[in-house]
Amino acid sequence: MESRGICLCGDIEFSVRGLSGNIYQCHCSLCRKQGGSASNTGTVVAVEQLTWLKGEEHISSWTKDSGFKTCFCKNCGALVPNQLRGLNYYWIPIGVLENLSFKIVANLYLDHKAPWGVVSSSGTNYETMPEVSEFIKLLDNELHTSK
Ligand SMILES: [Zn+2]
Ligand SMILES: [Zn+2]
């Protein structure tokens, strides 16, 4: 499926195609801070699946010493996709997408979950996270579509 993503203020818009609908939630402490809640919710797609429609120049980013990176709208602070370091993949924050047909297939970093965090009843539970290749497979997005 295809979905459009729009930040809170509307300055930044993008579209993603070839989405399987599979998403994950990460309960690690970094994702908690980044998402401002119990977890953050995302998926991963190949770089060529994403098209910036407008406002790419309004993206600001911050990278932690460890390499953890977050990208957000300069104007409203909403999370926007960011390219995984050294890889041809984009991390997509699901909450900014217009399409709502998604299913949680993985719950990550449950060892680090906040005591008040609620874990989705769907999906595989991981104490930390699986190998990147296994993870990408689980998300099952059409990573190599060139259309
Ligand atoms: Zn914005
Ligand atoms: Zn995380």
C-alpha cells in the first residue's frame, strides 16, 4: 500500500509506497524519549520507496554519540523519516502517516520497557531486538520495488 505522511504543521510531506502494513514498537529508553511516550512506532523501507513531496529543507536532525539519530520538523517538532546510518533504508514514524491500516508485528526492547508501558498483544516479543536482516524480513515491506 501507499501512504502519505504529513508533519503536524504541514510544512513537510512525503509518500511511501510498497508498505506491507507491518510495523513495530520499540520500548527502549531512547525511543521513549524520542517518541515522548511508552514506545515509538515505526517501520523500515528501502530508500527508493520514499518520495519527499515538500519541505525536505525544513528537516532538522540530532545524532547521539552512539549513532542514534532523530529527524524532525524544524517548525513543529513532529518526527519525520530518517535514513538509517550507512544503510539504504529509511525509518518511518507511523504516527505521521495518513493511512491507518497497520499491524504491530514486533515489540522490541521489552527488557527496557517502562513499568507503565503497555505491550501490544499482537506481534513477537523481543527482550532486545532481532538481527537487522531478520527484522527487515519481519516488516516485509516491498524493499526492492523500482516502480
Ligand atoms: Zn511541521
Ligand atoms: Zn528503541
